[in-house]
Amino acid sequence: MKHISAVIIFFLLPTVAYAHSKMDATSPTDGAVLNEAPTEIAFTFSGKLRLTKVEASHSSGGAQTIDLSDHTSFTNEFTLPIDPMGPGSYDIEWRGLGTDGHAMQGSFTFNVE
């Protein structure tokens, strides 16, 4: 019986691992160097999720939490407004909820000259 349980678990693990959406692309791209601060950021994920928190922090110490009140459904593409904070390093951190109920998070950075 233990052998059968182990085989079942072995075949279910890849299904669970692939159920999570991964971030496919961001705009600006991770590590980008820009001449001007952007007025919006964008995310593209491999599957649908609902963003629950997005925060932009700046090397000057400034930070802003992005308003997600218009983004209450599950989707794989998001475009969000951001208030430019001038030249420096930007760190965008996000949290989301996958359609399978699992919490996810990630981040990306870019610089403005």
C-alpha cells in the first residue's frame, strides 16, 4: 500500500508545481535602465492570478502602494499606474493569489538615470 501511495504522490507533484503562474514579462523589464521614470508598470503571467498587493520603493527612501481596487478578477496581464519618483533605483514587489488558492509573490527592479 505504501508503494501505491508513493507512486500517486510522485505523479501528483508535477501537477501541483505547474499549477502556479510564473511571471513571464514585466514592463519595464527586470534590470532595465531608463532615461525617464515610467508612469505605469505592467506584468504578464503564464496563468491567471489576482494581484493582492503591489508596492514600488525607490532608492531615495520613497515608496508607494499601488491601488488595485480596479483589479479584482483573475487575469494574466496587468497594467498599473505608478507615480514617478525621479532618478534612482526602483524595486517593484508584488503579491498575488493563484486560481488554485496558493499565495505567490515576486519582484523586479529597474533604474532611472
